[in-house]
Amino acid sequence: MKKFLYLGGASLVMASAPAVAQDAAPASGFKVGGLIGIDSVEAEVDGFSGSEEDIVYGATLGYDWVSAGGTVLGLEAEYSE
């Protein structure tokens, strides 16, 4: 339980960082990322109900490119457990 409190506190600190404007041209190329979260499912069918909660983790891989008009287009794949 303490781990979740520490992770929650760290998330709040990171989320409170100010946004910084970018004047440079958008970047293109490969990108790699990670994800972690909590998956919570509740269901009710014909009077029977149940719920399940689990930790979710995974990775993302993608590619972005900039079109001639300056629009950023991209593809992204995600694997999560």
C-alpha cells in the first residue's frame, strides 16, 4: 500500500510541472515509451456481478513524420500485460 502512495505522490509532482511552449519545428522519427497503470473492471449479467482489479504494464513503439503542410502523422503500437 505504501508503494502506491509513493507512486501517487510522485505522479502528482510530475503532473504539476508547467507546460513549456515549443517554437521549433515538430520532430519526426522513431519513439519508444513505457506505461503502467491500474485496470479495473466491473460487470453485471443476469443478476450476477463481479469485479477485478490488476496492475497493467507495457511498452509502446511508434514513428512520427511531418507532412509538407506541417501536420504530424504517426503510427503507434502498444503491448500491455
